[in-house]
Amino acid sequence: MKEKIIRQESGRVISSSRDKTITVLIERKVKHPMYKKILRRSSKIHAHDENNESTAGDLVTIQECRPISKSKSWKLVNVIEKNIEIN
């Protein structure tokens, strides 16, 4: 039996206003097939944050999991870098 490959991505939290849910922006760079220019592509993913430990601006790692709701099938693994705001 094959072992399931669990995908992990890292990205920036752009919203954490909902309870136990964060929105993560994942950016990647791809080369245009004809013009060879480097383009930035991004995806917004909703992830489950059980303890509400991340805030907007944090760099996080998320992992694919079973569907938790209609739009959430990723969960927070850890916070790589906290956003530090100086006011």
C-alpha cells in the first residue's frame, strides 16, 4: 500500500479575524513558457487555527488535512515568524 504524501506550504497570514480560521497567501514564481519572464502567482487558502495563535502578517506553515468545512482543508502546523508591529 502506498504511503500518502502530505503537502505542506508556507505563506503569509493576511486575515485572522474569524474564529479558528486564518487566510494564508501563498506566492510562487513561475517562468513564462514563451517569454521566459519570471511571474508571481499567488493563492489564498483558508486554514484551521485551533488555538487562534497566529495574527495577520505572520509567516506560517500549513498542512493539507481532511475537509474541516466547505472552504477549509488545511491546518496550521507552526508559526515560523511572528509579525512585530511597533506603534
